[in-house]
Amino acid sequence: MVAPKKSSLTRSAFALVVVSFLLSTVVSLMSLHAMTRHNVREMNKVLATQIYDYMSSELTGPIMAARTMSSNSFLGDMLVREGEMDKGEFVTAMREYLVGTENGLGYQASFVISDVSKNYYTREGLNRIIDPAGSAEDKWYAEFAESGARYDLDVDNDEKNKSDLMVYVNARIDDGTHGLLGVCGVGVRMTGIQELFKTFEESFGVKINLVDENGIVQVDTNSDNIEAVDLGNMISGKKSRDYVYEELGGERFAVTKYVEDLGWYLVVQSDGSNEAGQFASIIGLNVALCVFVLVAMVIALRVNQRRTNELANASLVDQVTQVYNKHSFELDKARMGEETAPSDLVCMTVDVNGLKRVNDTLGHDAGDELILGAAECLRACLAGHGKVYRTGGDEFCALLRVTPEELERIQADLPAAVQRWSGTMVESLSVSCGYAAAWEFPEGDVALLVKISDERMYEDKTAFYERTGIARRT
């Protein structure tokens, strides 16, 4: 399978982030050089800027991951069908998805909550049923649902280890018409952010907090202060994108900034000891941080792009046969639109013969072996010529870009491959095929080629049953 290419939007966003960071770094360094050793106010704002940039880089990844999950059609489709599916099958599907998310993206926790059933799913399966109306622990769910926000952050204990504090990123899952289907997200351990803050606090003699819009501390190097200390007096009326500096009396000061992406405030307090004497060390640390963060950002963005591509591929691939699925087929057809098909386009439709008879006599595992055998033969014979899709239980379709000579080879190679195939439960495989080439229908579009190849496949299937004398539905 070939991962989707980076979109021009992704490349532009990557370039914009890098350029923005470089410009921010250059401006920061120029500002530092322009300061005097006694300009404590401006120096402290720059310190807050460095903390903000580094802290944002730590939490931007989880936000992107949660929003990617919420826009995944798999989750939306699953929640719509929750009431129709077997409970065990549904729980297994959710568990496998969340395990894949945590392992693939490297987060410590992930979850999905159904708005209808209020079931809370984790990598362990069905964790519990939340009660937003009756449980203080679950009150956040109702508040988030009513807020209409696309995502928010919340501090809570780890569902598995109650002693571990986590920062959860919650994202809405909508049904496409702004109806709430549920909430999903990822969690990162508080310890990583605390260690980051501790490094800055020890280096510059400051106290760093993230607080919510009510002023309640959400992140602190001292876990006892989390959700227990109120700094509302430092943020009141300061919901600004700018850094706000305030003298607290004596040599003490505070710098605050509203972090719009998080919905929280960054608060940096100092007793004034980190003034001009630390100017040189700030410059050196600033340069080191700029280099480190830039390299880390480039690596993280590349890794994130690869993981995003892997998740996108997973949503377009049939999990049984590992060929593309019907959703992918419909997307590719839609991309081609109603315009005249390319002159080398060939649509191929394939159906397994006698599947019902095998299912009835040998069991569904044997039937699945036939379907896998057909997919194996198609992949082997069509590699490098186009994409193979599983469009139904035992139905496949392929969109190929080939010459007439290449199509002739495929029409000879595929029956030979099918003839050679032998399984462990089923001795032989038979398929019916239909082909429709754009050069046969110069004015036709892809929809016409699909229709004609499907009709020709059924003609081939009819001939098979007449030739073998097997009843059509066996």
C-alpha cells in the first residue's frame, strides 16, 4: 500500500511553522541584544516568551492527535452504529482502535465516550459508564458538551493509576450536522510538563503555572497546588494575546499570557532575583533552546506526518484482506468525477465463485480463506498497475492504468494465478472477471467503466455456472 502524499496544505503549514519559529527566534534574540542589563521588565517578558514557546510545543502534539481522532470517520460511524452492533464486537473494535492510537502516536492514554450510552472506552475495553448529571467526577463531560467548543484541556487522574495526574485533551465527535456523537481524546502525564517547568524555575528563580479561566491552578511543579490554589487576581481582565507585565510590589513581578489554543493562562512569577546578572545566561540558553526546539519541531512534524499518513491509510484499507476498502473506492471515483476517463484507465470487477457453497459445507473460515486467496492473486497480478479494492463480501474492483498489451498479460496472468492457488481448507479457487477499458469508450467516464465491467463480470459468472452445472446460489 502506498501512503498518501503530503498535501500542499500540510507542506505549507510545515513551512509556515518553521518560518514563524525562526522569525520568532530572531526577534527574540534581537530584543535580548537591544536590552540593557537593567531592563528587567523587558527581560522578564522574553523569559515568559521562551517558556510559552517551549510549553506550547509540548501540548500542540496532543491537541493535534485528539482533533485528528475526532475527525476520523471510523469513530463517527462506530458511534452511530453502537446500538445496532453486538456489544462484544463493538467493545473489541474500540479497544483495538485505542490500542493502535496509543502505540502509534506514543501517548499514555486515549479514550472514546459515547454520548448516547455514556460508555467510556479505553485500551482496556469498556472502562465504565459515566454519569455527568450525578457524578462530580464526570461533570466535565456535560460542561464540555454544552460549551460547543471543538476541544479543551482537563486535568484529572489517570483512569488506570489514580495516583498519576494527566492532562487530557478532549475533542468533540460530531455527526456532520453539529449533533454530538461523543468525545474522544488523548492524555499525557503531568510529570513531563512539571519537569519542563521545574527546569525553568530552577534556572531563573521564577514560579510557573498554567491556570484555567477561573484562576484555578492546573499545572504546578508541586502537585499539591493543582486545583487547590487560586491565582485569579493575576489574570482578571487579562485575556489578551500579548504578554501582560505587572509589578507585585518590591522587586516582585508577574507576567501573564492567555494561551488561546489551550484555553488556559500562563503565569510566570518572580521575586526579582533574576535580573541583569542573568542576562548572558539567558542569551546562551535562548540560543540552545532555539536550536533544540527547531530540531525537535522538524523531527516531530515529520513523525506526525508519517503517523497521520498511517492512520489515513488504515481508514482506507480493508482490515481482512489488506487491499483498499469500498470507502477508498468511492473516494477515488469521486476524485475522477464525471469527466472523460483517462485513455489508459481500465476498470476490473472480480467476484469469487461458489462462496456460499463453501460457507455452507466447509464453514465461514473456509469462505474467508477463499476471499483472502482472491485478494492475494489480485495483488500479485496487478502490482504496479493500479489499486485493488474490496467493495463487498466477495467482490473486488480494480482501477488500472495500463496499455492494451499490459491488459492482455493481466488477463492471462490472473487466471493462471487463480489456477495455482491452493488453501489449507479449500483446495481450489475460482473467480469471475469483467473488464472495461477507456479506449473502448472514448467519451465514457469512470462510472460508465465500472458499470460495464460489472455487467461483464456477471456475464462471466453466468457462463461459469452454465459450464460447471453448479446451481447459481450454491
